Amino acid sequence: MRITLEVQHIATTAPRAWIVPALWALLVPFAAWAVLRLTGVEPKFRWSQAVSFTPYVAAAALLPLALAVALRRWPPALAWLAVVAMFAVIVLPRALPSGNPDVSGPRVKVLALNAFNGTVDADALMAAIRAIRPDVLILLEYAPWLAYALTERGISELLPNRVGEPLEDAWGSAVFSRHPLRPGDTPIPGEGPAQIPAVVTLPGGQELDVVAVHACAPSSGWRVGCWEPSIRALPPAPAGGRLRVLAGDFNSSLDHAVLRELIATGYRDAADVMGKGLTMTWPYYEQPPFFPKVAIDHVLADRRIAVLGFDAFALPHCDHRATLTELALPEIGRS
């Protein structure tokens, strides 16, 4: 009888013998990922691509923790709990809304879209513009054929003012506005896609700096060397005076140190402020629903500006989702 019980015990525990070593082995890459992300240390190239998937890695870390707890393997469970806690510090704040400054100035709707080298459905884009009635429209990958299609469909009746030009090969960018618009004071240098500064004059005379952002992609070849400089070339938040908003395709997520450093100059990420920092924006064209997406399209608002709303939505024949942000500015003289 005793031998039978021992055999049954071995048969029950043997299939689980590999689980604890596997839990410890799997812990190493997860812990390394969390430490790299928390410290801001960024090995070049592949990490620049991979780190955007940190929210998915954080979610995956819950599974080994749950398994260790279910099996009552407490040493690995405690170790996994520490890793999950690190990921929680990194990711959870994006799902929690933040407060806003008390402002009573003009409201501004900013619609921004990477137009997939101008292949976005022009009718759908114009329908969105008519429905939303943005004060400012930012288009990246603004190609000549898209410019022609939008002109034919009457964009100048809704947004009569423009800074920036259409270009081929995804290089073009433009800022459109319902209100008077002029080029920004200082061009943004760089060898990648055009990043366009402009100044909008709002009703009442208040001016707002707006920058159409299209950073290089950390994909391959020369783009790797172009990616970080294209973000560092963007203007920091002003310490005073005219307010500033950066909007568009940053090709960076909140898990990239270079973007967090830019935000730390005095911006706030609009999605993050609204508790929607996990709203993914790319890639959405001809991708299955289960394909992992990342949040690389942002609106960064001067911290003196209140963020009243943020949303993202897909348009036909476009790999990026459009972002729609509603902002409220302080009154002139109170910024």
C-alpha cells in the first residue's frame, strides 16, 4: 500500500518538476526588461523597436505570477511579484487620468494623422473633418496625390490656411487651420521627413505654436541614426510666453527615454492625461485583430494647457489611427 502511494505521488509531481526551474529561468528576461525600462538604459536598434511592446510584456508577466501562486511555490511567486510591481509602476499610470490646470481661455481641437504616404481614403478623411470641425489639422506623409484629392473635395472651405507642402516618399507634412496661420519662427533641422512649425492666431488674438511631428522610424539602415536626433530636434516646452503643442507621428512610445525626456521639458501627453495612454495607434492597415499594436502617435501639450479630451480612430487605407485632442488654453496674460 505504501509503495502504491509513493508511486502515485511521483506520478502526480513528476510532470510538475520542470515548472519551478522554468519559472526561475523565465524570470530573467522579464526582470531584465523591467530594469532596462525603469533605468532608461536603451541598447540601440532592436531595443528601440522592442521597448514599445512593454505593455504587452507587463500583461504577460501576470501569467507566471498566477501559476506560481496557484502551485504555492512562494519563492518564485515573490520574485515574480516584484517584477510585476516594476511593470505596474511603468504602465499603470497611463490608465489613470491626471488633473488639469484651471484655465478659461479658448478651446482648440487638434486632429492629427499620418496619412500612409497619401493613401488614406480622401472621402473618409474629409467626412471626419466635416464631422469634427477641427481648428487645426496636422497631416504627415502628405503626398501630392492626397493634396489634389483633398483640394477637389473642398478642404480649403473648412481649413483655408496651410503651412507645409506635399512631398513624395512619405516626406511631406502640413499644418492646416481654420484660423490665421503663419510659418513658425525657427525651422526644425533634420534629414528625415519634414517637421513643420507653425503659429496659429486664435480668435481674440492669442497665438499658439503648433508643430507637425514626423520623427524618423527606428527601423533599419540610416533611419536608425536619424530616429533619436529627429526627436531631439523638436523644441522643448517654453518656460513662458507663447504656448506650444506638438502633434503627430513620434515613432516613439512613452517607453522610449528620448520621448520622456522631451515631455519632461514641460509638456504633458494628452492621452496619458486622459487616462488613455494605452490607446494604440499603429499598425492598423491590413493587420489581423490579434496583431500587437503600439502607441507612437501623440499630442504633447504645454503643461499650462488643459487637456479636455483625447480619442483615436481608424480611417480606411491608413496604417495609423487619427488622433483627436481637445485642449483649453489659459487666457492671454495668464499663461
